[in-house]
Amino acid sequence: MLTIKDIKYKAEKKFKRIEIRDDVWGFQIQPNTKFLKGISRKQIDELQILFGFDFPWDYREMLLLIGGLDTEEISVDPDGEEEVEFDNFFYQYPRDIEKSKYLVEDIDTYKMYAEEALIEAGFDVSKIVGYIPIYSHRVLVVFENKYLSPVISVWGGDIIVYGNNLKEYLKNDFCRSYNY
């Protein structure tokens, strides 16, 4: 299985040759984007206090190696009706605690759908201790067992398991080739 370091390397290699598509809706990673340097163990410990629970091992490893993206993503309207937009969807804490709060509120509102998706994937939802928005509308589900790290995609009540663990999720969102 790939490590977070391997996934970071593969993703950055993909970012070098990525091309912006003017026929695709939504935000796209720009060419030559790199991951920002991660944060220290002390800063991770401080974030755990802010969130009120201990992080999964894989998330701690990710935070040590990846601190976000160095370039904002770009959204091009294929119809040419809207201006080009830029945004950064990789949450950096504590800075983005307010920006990402809506995702946890959506999970609270649509808890039944979140739990249904997680149960279907084989997780014991009675052992959930919290949620951490990590990128766009992707949310890390935190369990008592720190070896578990599923990621769900939350779009209002439309909630699916997007990765059975953090590494699988990172591969899905940052290493996969898209053929539109």
C-alpha cells in the first residue's frame, strides 16, 4: 500500500503535466501546483485540542507532510458566461475552522444519511468521535480506533463514503486521471 509520502509524490508528478480544461465545469488544480510543507507535531497536538479529539494516525502523518496546495484552483465556465474564479479548497487549521464549519453542520442535519453510508461500508457508527473537513466537501470521519480514517463526501444530504481510509481518498482525489 502507498504511503502518504508516495501519494504526495505521485500527485505532484501528475500536477506537473495537468492541463486546464476549458470544457469542464468546476474547480481544477492548476499546472505545477505543489503541496505546502506540513506542520509540526506540536501544532498537530494543538489542533487536536481545538477539535476536542485525537486524530487518526494517517491524518497525523498527512498533516506532517501536507499543509495544503501552493496554488489556488481555477474554475473556468465552459459557456464563457461567468468570470474565471480562483479558490483554495484544502482546509488549513486553525485558519479555516469557520470556513469549513458548514460541512459539520450538514452532517449534523443529515446524520441519518452519513451513518447509513458508513454502516453500508462496514463501519460501527457508535464509535465515531468527530469529523474533520479536509478538502472541499470531503470530510474525515474520526473514530475511537485511530487506525480507521474513512472519508465521506458531503453535499447537503447527499453523503457517500469516498474512501474507506485517508490514503484511498487521497489517491482518488489527487492521483487519479480523469477522462472527461
